Amino acid sequence: MRARDSRLMLESEGGGTAEDVVEMRTVVDLTRCQGYAQCVFLAPEVFELHGEEGLLYATAVPDDQAERVRQAAAACPVQAILLGEEVSSGAR
């Protein structure tokens, strides 16, 4: 499964301009997630356990949490965390 589609083109691929804003997006495949909670330990501002097995997470990742979320995705034992980048126009 991939977290990228045609809307998620990166500037380096010719999909944006210098004014575009790139936001990291997180998706968790909840059918794969087994509740090991490595993501909660590494990025508690983005991931949170609700009860014993329910995982809550922010789909839009704050810039200051991006590296922690990358580490959380890499540490997930079942690779349930998918990361993508969404390009949106910076001009409003």
C-alpha cells in the first residue's frame, strides 16, 4: 500500500513551485497495527493510545514532529505507519 497519489507530487518531481507548502501526512493501517505502541513512545504528540488497543493519531504532522514521526514509522514492528507529503499552494 502506498500513501502517495497524484496530489502528492514533490517539487523536485516538477509538481510544485517555490511558493508551495509541503506537509507531512501520516496514515496508520489499523488492520496491521498490533498496538506495540513504539510510535506513542517516539512521537507522543502525534500518536496516542486510547484504551488498551485503540490508536489515535494526527494525519497532519507538525513540522517540529516530522523527524520523530519518521523514527516512529521506522520503529513500527509491523510497518503499519505510512508517510506521505502533500503539496499545497502557499499563496492564499
